[in-house]
Amino acid sequence: MKNLQAARVFENIAALMEISGESPFKVNAYRNAANTFASLTDDLEQLAARGELRSIPGVGEAIEKKTLEILETGTCGLYERLKQQFPLTILELLDLPGVGARTVRALYEGLGVDSLEALEKAARAGRVRQLPRMGAKAEQRILESIERLRARPSGIPIARALPLAEALATRMQGVPGVLQAVPAGGVRRFAELVPRVTVAVVSADPQEALQAFLREAGGTILESGPERAAVRLSGGEEAECFVGRPENAGAVLIRATGSEAHLHRLEALAAEMGYSFEGVTLLNPRGESLSCPDEESFYSALGMSPVPPELREDGGEVEAALKENLPALIQTSDLKGDLHAHTVFSDGSGTLEQMAEAARRLGYEYLAITDHSQALTVARGLTPERLSEQGRLIDAFNASGTDIRLLKGVEVDIRPDGSLDLPDESLAALDWVVASIHSHFALSRQEMTERAVRALSSPYVHVQAHPTGRLIGSRDPHALDVDALIEAAARAGKALEINSYPERLDLSAENARKAADAGVKIVVSTDSHHPAHLPKVSYGIGTARRAGLTAGDVLNTLPLDALLEWARSRR
Ligand SMILES: [Zn+2]
Ligand SMILES: [Zn+2]
């Protein structure tokens, strides 16, 4: 399984090219390939063997050639040449909040700084401030960034771990004797960062299945059997597989899904009843294996209702399950529409019609078109004129007898002072207004909080999107008092978004729970920039479920009329 290895090589190529000052066009081609490979749920080696690499969007002749080289040798000529130009440790510097490729090059050329450690030394010695366009303040900021980077939680972001787990599970489904193979572990619980990628396998021949896992996954063997195997993949990530027989399928899935804390509670409950839950079997007092062909029968044997995977963190779910008092978590099928989507009018790549068709195929009643506003020039943000032009096209589309309703909307930029990037008249003409922060991230916590709170006080704003701006594993949240924002949303009767972009998942489950507890409605939206992004709402739903949300907590479970009524009544 070399998907992430190939992704890593292309990612590093893009970053090294960026540092060396290559054209953004070239850099983006490699970066896009990296992102595509990392989110692929097919096995790259199998695609290559079938000669189908070019069927992957964005893979042309050059990328195909290099991919084949990487699959064969683990590297490619271009990568090796770039590594002679810069040591690989220089890439650590790009992870620093607020440090871009140009700064990294200046640090390298000016001071020979080629790693995080070297940078820290140089900054502490006061050498960074001597560089052109640097100063004592910039140097201090760099030291703070290093602190923050070191404090960042580690793990594989779910945006990478889940597709990889799916690809591994798919390969295992093809193994003779395997009856069931599914992603498990942290990705099944929808943890944002996972220590390793996990699959759970049910097979009539567990030993053969484990051997097959070791073959299919490749890499270095860390552990091998009898119920679990683990490897270090060629990309550096750890992958593991739990295997059991069909009569133990429930125990296998539960063991493989975790969490540790949840499993400890189950083990203790089993012990109280004279049972024992060991490895992938539940044993009765005589030491005989209790049949539990699915998770329901396992939980039922312990006298509890089945716990949804997303809640298995020992956060009160065991008590609730014992009292059969678990919440009815929201499901993807509860959604009636998506309230955040971009088109070719700004930085999306689908037309109104293509986006509408993709939403219709998901069975939605409505889709809000929310392109960027004028301040976001890099995304061709809309002026009031282009926004009303788009509005006329949406009216015409809706009048054409289609069974999906497009809502006229916008994702309006929140300026540094909290005012909005479009005049009130423009916003008043819309069905749906999303407000968000895309610039000036370096404000103080107080300034950022006042900015976000002020935006919600506009009578035209319905929801604030990706409220903290974090990217899981790569960008910290803004300095922002989330509790104050939640309080302001509750006061103003405004919604907050769970952005389903797999790298964002913002609000996080934890913050979404707080918001719902404060009575704030949640919108689970995709922020789609392509028709194919709309189904990724499953990531937002996973996050909402982890937050314990029900359909009633989520605004876009409302049918069209009720949603429009809610939107109108905000003004
Ligand atoms: Zn945005
Ligand atoms: Zn957006």
C-alpha cells in the first residue's frame, strides 16, 4: 500500500520546488497530485498494474511517469535532484505557523538554517533579526511559532487516515475467506488525528487473513498474530489489522474500534458479570467463547444498547447505554440540503447546473450557492454586480422546472474590524448569507473575537463558516475565544458551521457539542468547490455524531420551507 508514500514524495517535491522559487503552476501540479493520492480509496499499485493511473483526475504523462518510478524504487529522479539542493529537514520549517517558502529560502541562503533545531539556535542567538526584512519582533514570533508547533498534537489527520483505511479494507475484502473488512480504530470513531490506520477483518481463516494483510499492506512488520498484525507502511505510517472468526465478529469490531478507555469500561463490565473480554473474544465464566456475530449482540450480552462508534470515548456513553438512553445521532440521510458551495463564479470548478445536479443526486431539496465576496481576489470574489448577475441566473434555473432549489447566497468575507465585505443591499437580496474569515489571521485573541462576534450581529448573516480556521495537523486555530463566539451566536439566534472539508472539520466535535448545549443551531455543510465534493458531507456528519448531535440540532435537516422561514426570521 504505497498511496501515502507516493503522496509524501509529491508533497515534498512541491514544497522543495516552492522553496527553490519554481513557478506556482508547477508547484501546484505536484501538490494536487499529492492531495489526490492521499485521499485515494483505490490502491495506487493496483491502478498502476492495470495501466489506469491516467484515469485519476489531474494525472498526466509527467506525473504518471514519476508515480511509476516511485512505486518501483520509492523515489524519483526529480526528487533526488531536489534533495541534493536542499536537505529534507528544511521542510520542517514550512510547518511553522506564519512561515512561508520565501522566508525559508531566506533563512537557508542567509544563515544556512536547514532544520527546526538550527532555526531555534539562530533565533536564540539573535541572528535571524539580522536578515533583510526581519527584525527582533519577527525573530520573537518565530520562536513562539516553534513552541506552538512542538505543542501541536501528533497523529495522522483523518483526511488521510480514512481513505487509507478504506483502501486497505477494500484490498482485504478480496482475500479468500474474508467475509467482512472495514475501517476501524480512530477513523471509525471519527477522531481528528489517529496514531495508526486500523482495519477490522472477519474471516473463516483468521491466520490466512493476517498473512494476507501483511502481504497487502507491505512495509515493515511490527507485530504478527494471532489476532492482530501491525506494519510500518512505506510512507512511515503505522497500519494494523484485527482478525476474528464470524461468531466473534462483534468482539472483533469492538476491539478494533476502541477507544482504549471505552474498552476498559467494557472489560470491567464483563468482569462484573463473570465474563471476560480478552482480545477479540467474549468468554463466559466457564471460559467458553460467547457467540456475538455483530456488535449489537456483544453489547446486549453486557446488558447495554449498542454504542455508536463515534461516542466510544468513555465520555458518559457507557452509562447512557446501560440505561438505554443514548441520543439518536444524526445520519447523512437526515440532511435536506447543503448550505455552503462554490461555483465557477469564484474559485469553484462546477457550474450552477453541475452543482445542482450533484446535490439532486444526493436527494437534497436545496443547495445554497455561496461564492466568495470581492475582498478575496485570489478566489475571484464577487462584486455586488456579479452577485446580482448570478442571482438572476439562479432565478432562471429555479424557474426552469427543476426539482432542486438553488438558494441565492454568498460567503461574505469578514473584514479585520468585523464589518462585512458587501453592502447591506446586496446581502438583503439573498436567501442565505455565510460569513467567514479568510485573512488577517494574526490579530490578537481579543481583536479576533470581537471581529467574529461583530460579524454575527449583522442582521443579514445566518451562519459563520469554519469559525476557528484550523487545518487538522497543519494550521492552528485562530487566536479566538470560541466560547464567546458561541455565546454571541446563541444571543443573536445565529448558526455555526461544521465545515465538512476533511482537513477542516471546523467546528470540531468538542466545540460543536458546546454550541449545541448553548442552544446554537449547527449547519453541516461541505464548502464544496467541485460537484464531487458534496458527498464529503459524511466527514461533517461523522464530526456531528462525535459531538452527540441529533437531527434536531442541525439546521439543514429542515425541509426547504422551514429553512427559508428560519432564514427570513433572523432579519
Ligand atoms: Zn471559506
Ligand atoms: Zn467556502
